[in-house]
Amino acid sequence: MGDISALTDEVRSKVGANSGIGATVKFNLGSDGVIYVDGKSTPNSVSNEDKPADCTIKVSKEDYENLNAGKLDPTTAFMQGKIKVEGNMAVAMKLQPIFGR
């Protein structure tokens, strides 16, 4: 599996210049680090800065990679407790089309 910089690049390519999220999202991968998506900036930006976000999604790196690869359904993962969402749940829902690409 790739390190977090490879995952960050992958998120950056999926988010693009305008994700339509209109919010900030932080993927907290625990000891592996964070991926921060600024969907408010123009163009949108993706970094590994650990700063406050409208929505924080806590997920293991392995589960994150499976979500990204389409091997794990986001709703199922949430119901199983593999994903924990803090903050604005509506923002998390906006991510589904982006990561479903």
C-alpha cells in the first residue's frame, strides 16, 4: 500500500479545482496522519495540514484505501463503525460522488 503522500495525491486528483463540497474536510487516518481538503478555496486544495475542519472523518488507513478503491461501501463502513464522522454530516454525504468516481 502507498504512503499517505500517494493517498493525498489521489485525493487531490479526485477533488480537482472545484469539488462542489463548499466546505473543509479532514480525513484523520490516526497515526498515519491527516488529509485536509479545503473545498472553500478557489481552486480547491488538498494538504496534510492538521487544522480544524467543518467535517472530520476518522478512518483507518486500510479502510480508507478500501473505500477509495471501491472495495468498501461508505454507508456499510459507517454502520460497522469503521468510519466515524464528527461535525457536519451533510458535508460527509457530499463526498460520496467524489470518491465514487
